[in-house]
Amino acid sequence: MKVLIYQIGLLAIILATVELTQAMDSKELEEKAKKIGAECVKESGISGDESNLIMADDLEKIDEKKFTDKMKCYMLCFYKKLGIVNADGKPNVAPLIAFMEERYDHNKAKVKPAITKCGSIKDANQCEQVFKFERCIAQAIEG
């Protein structure tokens, strides 16, 4: 019985994640990102200016020293709430690809190779791992 309950719960999580990323156009994704961003500002304790710096989506151009631990944890919060990483900080591959292809719609061909390259990044600190992954993705796609 426990196995059945676990399987039903796992299926519900998978379906919710797939639904989240498949049915979103750019405007919906932007609106969802703003809502999640506001939630993660509260959870992480970063300022509005720090959130704006992250959400400007130019991470490949920003000095790594400007990122505080709280900002890195904001990014982890954002990824988790969007469903592109799980509770352990590991990527949910299909939703991650869908999100990145929508985000980098002008460079879709670079998304999968970037995820392959950057997916091997590991760090004991989940916030640091997501930060390093995000920087790697931004540099691989945007240069």
C-alpha cells in the first residue's frame, strides 16, 4: 500500500511539472517568474535590487563576487518553485529543457548541449550548485 501511495504521489509531481512547462508561452512564463521571484525574495531575504540584478538575466556579464549566499539561495528557491530542480537540488531534465528553451528561444540549439555540459556541476551546497549551473548555462548559451 505504501508503494502505491508513493507511486501516485510521484506521478502527480511529474504530471504537475510537465504541465507547468509545456503549456507556457513567454508571457505566462514571465508572469509566473515574477510571482515566484517575489516569493523567493521573501524566503531568501534578498533586496529588490538584488532580485532585479538576477532577473535581468545577464549572469554571464556579472562579477561573481557580487553574488551573496542569499542571492544564490534565491536562485535555488526560484528553480525549485518552477519545478526545474527537485527538493534535493537535482535537475528535472524535461522541465529544465523546456524552461531553458523558452528562456533562450533565440538560441534553442545551444540549450541541450549547455545542459549536458553544465549538468555535471556538483557542490555540497545546493545554493552554490544552482548558482554555478546557472552561470555555466548563461556562459555556454550567451557567451
